[in-house]
Amino acid sequence: MNRGAVEDWSPEQQQRLDDFNISRSVDIHCHCLPGFDDGPRSLEDAIALCKALVKDGITTVVATPHQLGRYDRANSLEQVQRGVDELSAELKDREIPLEIFPGGDVRVDERLPDLIESGEIGTAADAGRHILLELPHDIFVDVLPIIDSLRERGLQTILTHPERHNYLQNRGGWARECLEHGAVLQATTGSLLGEFGGRAYEAAWQLVRDGMIAIVASDAHDAIRRPPRMSEAIRLLTLNVGRDAARRLAIDNPLRVLSGQSIECSGSF
């Protein structure tokens, strides 16, 4: 789905585009496809989430259903692309101005490089440059070999919501080591707003202040329980770390994912 005419955008979307002088406002991590995972169960639930994204100023979203882990060998690239096409057609029919690109929220798995080469797992926004990599929720796994293997294939790893993994908070050098191996970290808007509890809130802001976070994304799953909240996150980032940093995390780097460009972290080593 390609929406090139700016007059198609909602007032909230147009305001975001005008505020930052951009052509798209991108959310790289969103569970918006119906019936794929723990996101929307029905088409109407997915439509409600898409409307919430539009209201939140997002023009372009990367659909990232869970892959591997408990969704092992489900939600293949072909299935995700079909889901994107079907939801995009429905949005067009309902005149809801939102672009959708295929992607995945991929659980750490030693088979991942081979699954990418075979075409079973795709890249973020189908741009051929980034993989959103999800860590296990309760146990530590050394992801450096996978990060290195993906980098050798020209792929940059985006580690999703590390602030929500309590076991990482006692491993002070872990984030820096991942960054030194070429990965970047993505925080969730809800963490910055305190919606995942105090520990995730403190960890997220500490990572942001330390320059460890490169991207902020919604990881939205529905319109009510886990909505997008990008506008509020941008406001808080601007208030706490400045407009330039907010722009880099929530505007510029998501755009770089969409266009397949490498991302650098602002942290000093």
C-alpha cells in the first residue's frame, strides 16, 4: 500500500509530518495483523489498532508478528506478506490512511541465519537490512554469536525491549557489548510511560540517558490494553533528553529501518 499524497493523511499524521518536516512517521514494531499471534484476534480488532496508530500520528507501520520460539515455523515471510496485503486492502477500502510493511518480532534461535537465507524469515520492512530480535523473557542467552553471524550476512540486529528483561539489569556491560558488536537497542513506548512497571521504566530511561537506545517503537498489540502511545513518548523524550534525541529515536532511525540504512547508536565507548 503506497500513500504518496499528503492530503490523504489524518490531522494527527499531518501534524507529525509538519512538526519534523518528514514524509513518513514510522513505527517499526507493531503486532497489527489479525490472528497471527497475541495481537489482534479479529479483523475488527486489527482495524481498531490501525485507527489508533493513525490517531497517534503514525503513517507507516512495520507488522511484526512473533516468529520462532512458541511460534516456531509459523508466521513465515510468505504468510506475513499475505496478511499485510489483506489488511492493507481492507484499510484502503475503509479509507484509513496507514501504510503497512512486513516484518517480524523474531525470537533468538541459532537457526535464524539459515532461515533468513532460505526465505522463511524476512527482514524489517522487507528492506533487507535489519532483524528485530527478541530475547527470552526469563533466561539469559548469549546473543553475540547470532549478532555476529547476521552481521556477516549484511544484517544489523535490533534487540527489542531489553528494558523489560529483569535479568539483564544486573548485567551492566551487556548492552554495551551488544552495541560494540554492531547491534542496536529498541525501547518500547509503554516502558517510557511506566506501563510495564517501575523496573522497566527505570531501566528504559537509564538506557536512554546513557545513549544506549537507538530506536523507540510502540510494540502495540491492540487499541486498548497495549496501544501505540508514540506521541506521548516523543513528548517525554523531548522533555527529558531534548528534541534532537527524541527525533533521532522516534523519527529518524525508524525511517532508516524503512529505507534499509544502517543505524548508529549515540553511546560513547
